[in-house]
Amino acid sequence: MKKYSMLTDSPGKSLFFFALPMILGNLFQQLYSAVDSIIVGQFVGEDALAAVGASYSLTTVFIMIAIGGGIGASVVISQYLGAGLFGKMKTSVYTALISFLTVSIIMGAAGLLLSRSILTALNTPGNILSDALVYLDIYFVGLPFLFMYNILSSVFNALGNSKTPLYLLIFSSLFNIVMDLFFVRGLGLGIGGAAVATVLAQGISAVVSFCLLMRALKGYRAEEEDAGKETGEETVWKGAIGEETHRKEGKNQGGEGSRKLFDVQMLGNMIKVAIPSMLQQSIVSIGMLLVQSVVNGYGSSVLAGYTAGTRIESICIVPMIASGNAVSTFTAQNLGAGHPERVKKGYLAAVRMVAAFAVMICLILTFFHGSIINAFLEEGSDPIAFETGNAYLTFIAFFFVCIGVKAITDGVLRGAGDVVVFTLANLINLGIRVTVAFALSPVWGVQAVWFAIPMGWTTNFVISFIRYLSGKWSRKKLIKT
């Protein structure tokens, strides 16, 4: 397949072919949780599926925090890449890896200490509390591996290489399925076996991904040294996004930056984008976590159906979130190269792309929701579980275009480093979801939890779109050239 450059090729084609491996990769990542749920639901039972669901909202928050942190790092990395500052680009990669590894270890340790208290605070039903605790504790032990894999994937995407994370996710997803069946069905380890399989699969992927990244950075080092010898000459860089020509400014851009492993100022720029990105990536999961107690209050059968529905929702939003992340990288690279007009063309192309995805998702869920929910629940499960899952999917099927346009509009602002309005929009989104769920569930029942979702998505989009129309984002820049 031809490599499309985000700096020179058609914005629509370059965005689509860059986003496609990200979409497939993220689908395989969602396959982790879906397979865990299907195998646990079919071979262990409805209560075990509900226990996975009780842990899922929390575990997904951590994954989305990792993805958001990786996006914060990738914006800085992409802007250095677009500007041709390869030495500083490598320093930003090392800074991101060191920082987020430290954060993941601290978060994993804190999670182990607080897991029981968290599940109790979420009003987890007593009949599934012990299973949920087993799943969550194993997850926290492996958190550094899961966290770092997502950071490494974001770094590869920032370098314009979205295929390597895809190949690793295909491997780890298939490995996870085999290990799930072996531990859960073969050895009878139940919910704990599903958690071990997931951690083991992503742990192997994280180690392999790190080795491949270090190998890729060695290639940049050789080109960088050659470039430093010809101060002021144009050099051709054959990197992950294709062949680009950049003007080098001499040795100080390359050699000096390549020897530095950590830069506090770069970390500050990453954090500036990472915090709102974490929020934006986590809105769905944080919203699910905060309203988990509402769902839990309706019993384990409703929770099992809701768990199945949210698994499908998580899969359906993948092309939307991936498109937004692709737009973020596209924006960062083109602003770094001084081409804001290409960003606007890319945004229009992305609107068409997410609209097409939304139509396909709506048709699939409308006609096949029953079969999809049945895959998660064993025969003989409480009819309430089936009813809850089907009601959730038939409602939410019509609103994925809302999160699609929200994701790509947020992607432009995030890629530009224009984070104030972007952060506000996502906070309002979260506030609407939580407020409506708590305030209206006594009137509407558990349906209030999902009625709030499109309300939040649409409000978020309107606020971010107004900022996009202002054009102020195009004058933002995180790096100095």
C-alpha cells in the first residue's frame, strides 16, 4: 500500500489511510474486553459477566488516560517532526516514555490499595463483589504494561507509522483469545483467568513495541548525523510518513537533541495537551464510571445487559475516536510545517469520513442488535439482561455521528495545542452525562443513563465547533522552530 504524506498528499486520502490502521488497531484493542466478556459470560455465567462489567468502567478509564497521555506526547512529537527537528523529536519521545512509565507504576500501586474501596463506593452488588475484586487487582498489577503499550502506540502514530501498532494488536488480540480459552475454559480459572490473559497479551506487546521503537529511533540518529554535516543544506528524510524534504539548521538541531533523554519544558508542553486529551478520551469511561452506581442499583441482571451494550458501544466509537486522533496528528504536523490551510481541508474530509462510519454503524445495530447481545449472554440468563442490552443498542445506534463530529473537531483543537475551550467542552459533556443520569433515573429508570450520552456529545461538538470557526486555533503552536 502506498504511504501517504500528511504534508503533501491529498488531505482526504492521507487522513483515511493513516486512520484506517488506527481504526483496525483500536478495534482489536476493544476485542480484548469483548472477548473477556463473551468467554466469561458463556463459560462462567451471568454474575461473572456482571463482575467484569463492574470493573470495566474503571479499567477503561485507565486505558483512556494512557491514550490521552500518549496523544499529548504525540502532538509535541508530531510538531517537531513537521518542522524537521528530529533531534528534539527524539528527546520528546524519551521524555514521554520515562514520564508515563513512572505515572503508570504509581497508579497501579494506588489501585491495588484502593480497589475494594472503589468497588464498594460504586455500589457493586454483593453477589459479584469478590469476583470483581479479583479481576481488578490482577488488572492493576499489569497496569504499567497496558499503560505503556498505549503510550508506545501513540508515539508510533505521531511518527506517521500507524501500521506497527496494528500488527502488534492483531497478534496480542489473537493471543488473548487463545489464553482466555485456555485459562477460563481449559483450567477453569474463571474471571481471574480472563484478567491474566489480557495482562499477559498486552505485556508481550508492550515489550515488543518498545524494542521496535528503539530500533526505529536508531535509524533517525544516522540520518540526523549526516544532516548535521551539511549545515543549511536541504536533506531528504525517508521516515514513517513517506519521503519529505526539510531544511536543516545544523548540528545543534540534531546531534545535541539526540543525546538528551529528558526535557522538562517538553514535558510541560505534553502535559498541557495531555490533561485535556485524557479528559476527552476518557469522557465515555469516566461518565460510565460516575453513573455506575446508578446502574448497579438496578441489580446484576440489568448490569449484565448494560455491560454487553457498553462493550458494543466501545467498539462502535472506535472509528470516531481514531478519526479524531488522526486529525490531531494531521493538524500538528501541518501546523508545525506552517500549512494551516491544509488542516481545514483535512477537517472537511474527516466530516465525510465519520458520517459514512455513522451510517454503517446505525444500520448494523438496527438490524442485528439481538444477535449481538445474545453473543454475550448464556442461554437461560435473566430476560431483563437481554431487554436492557437491546434497549441500549437500539437507542444509541442513531447518535454515533454526534461523537464523530465531536471527535474530529476536538482533534483539530488538540493538534493545535488550543486546549482551553476544548477542555471546557469536554467537562460540560461529562457534567451533562452525570447530572442527567442521576437526576432523571428516578423518573425514567436506567434508560436515563444512556439518554444523557447524545446530549453530552452534541453539546461538546457545538462548543468546540464555535472555537474551530473562530480560526484562533491556527495561530497556536507548542514548539519553537
